[in-house]
Amino acid sequence: MITQDSHGRRFQYLRLSVTDVCNFRCVYCLPNGYPALDSQAGLRAENPLRLNEIGNLVAGFADMGFWKVRLTGGEPSVRGDLVEIARLVTATSGIRQVALSTNGYRLRSLARPLVDAGVSAFNISVDSLDPRAFHQITGMDRLSEVLEGIQAVIDLGVKRVKLNAVLMRGLNDRPEDLARFLDWVKARPVSVRFIELMRTGENADLFNRHHVSAGTLRLELLRAGWFPEARRDGDGPAVEFSHSDSLGKIGIIAPYSEGFCGNCNRLRINSRGALRLCLFGTGEQSLRSLLQSPSQKDELIQTVQNLLSEKAPTHFLKEGNYGITQNLSAIGG
């Protein structure tokens, strides 16, 4: 089955948040930390999808032609059953790639179990390779641990390893910041993607102080001999650049650029089973009642297809409309 919207865009990529909780305090997302984290239980107040519900959800989307699933958060590894979730999704008929987005704080110990469970792509948030800047941005002094986790994944032979850095004026946009990343990828087969800071309901002041267009970075890369690559099936929104002298790549995700939404190929499910048609959409629709039994699959598919007909052609970030997104922890970015 091919699933497409009324604008002709085809969808094959599901971003599934398994938790809202995050243990980092990134200035652009949760500068004061996650408020509902219960340090005693280590779990969440918001009752995330259970394993059987996740299984029914992914099976339904696989029947709609979705073959790529990314497990996101919050921070997915705060769930004690993350490996079981990965194994369940990987075993679903029709799913060809399972990816994980993480801040990397547990990656050193989880790399082998996750790879054995079928995770074949990792996106790790690393906003700076300068330990002081990393601490300032994330609120955590854990850069060395995160880099050890990334190396563990590389050593296991994983081919799809990407680092995400939110680009912020005055915090990580200096020439020396880019130079560190360019030097780091030179001998490593990974991709570093710089993401434009996006406006949400809770970061207005920070956005006004630190937003910087990724266009400047693009010009710097072109001048340094980097060239853009062609898109591949299932790719996300990043434009990736290669260089003849580098094993790794540099990517740019620029949500404020013209035509950014033209290649949209993903849908999002939050940790409680609500469908979000767009990261910056104005609403969401709970699917949880349709995830209680495999016998509900047809109704689930029909509901999603009906909702997809309402997907807008673009977000409205340029107009200052960030929809219902108060912070990125709630939907996985």
C-alpha cells in the first residue's frame, strides 16, 4: 500500500515517541528539566504506550507502507524496556529500518543490546564538541560519556550514525565550533547535521537571542569544497554535504527555508498514541483506543488515512505559528 496526502507526498517514515521524559536540560527545549519526572519510580506521569499497543500501532503503519520507524522521546533510554520495544518493532513484518534518537547518556552500555535488537541507525544529540559549551547548552557535563557511546556504536559496525547539533548564535556557531566538527568527521564515517533553532511555545526569548540562519553555514561549506548529495529513499529533511578528504558528512536541516515541507515523508506519534500530522501542527488525534487489539488494524488504517487528508502543505513557522508545540520533548523533534 502507498500512503499519500492530498498534496501528493508519500509517507513511509514513522517517528514514534516512547516517552516525554528527558534527563538533560537543554536550553532550547527543557532548560528547567522535565517537571513530571519521578526520581523514585524513574518513570512518567503520562502513561506512555505499552508494548502491545506499540506492536499494534507499528503493524498498522507497516500495512500502510511505512518501512522506517524512529524511536524518539524525550529521551527514549529512560524507559527500561527500550530494548524490548526495539526488538518488537524490528520483528514487525514490513519494517526494514529501526532508528533511535538519543542524547547518548546510556549509549555506551546500550549499544550492543540495541544493535542486537535490530536498531540499525542512531541519531545522537551533540550540540558542541567543546566540553564547556556542551555543558552550557545541555546542562550536563557528560560529553565524554556521550562520545564513548558513539564510538561503541561505530565499533559495532553501524553504518548510519548521525550527530545532531542545534545551531545557536553565540553558543556554538563560531568558526572554531565548525572546525571541531569538520575535524571530527574527517576520520569517522558519520554525519553531523546542524539544525536551525526552531520556535516553540516555551523558548521565545531564547529563539530571539540565538536563532541564526543555516544559510551562512551552507555558504561556508561550499567555499570549503563540500558539495550537496542527492536525496535517497527514506531520507529525512537534511541536505547532506560530502568532501573528498572526509569520511564523514555534514548535514543541514533548515526548517525556515523555502520548500522545506515539499519532501515531507513522515508522521509522528506521541508517547500516548496521538497522531501529529506536523511537528508544528495545530492539533493531534489520539489513536490509542484503536491499539488495543490486532483486530482493530483496519479501523486504525482508515482513521489515519482520513486524518492524512487534512495535512497542510507546509508549516507556518515563518509566520510565527508554531502550533501546539510547547517544547520538543513532547513529540521528539
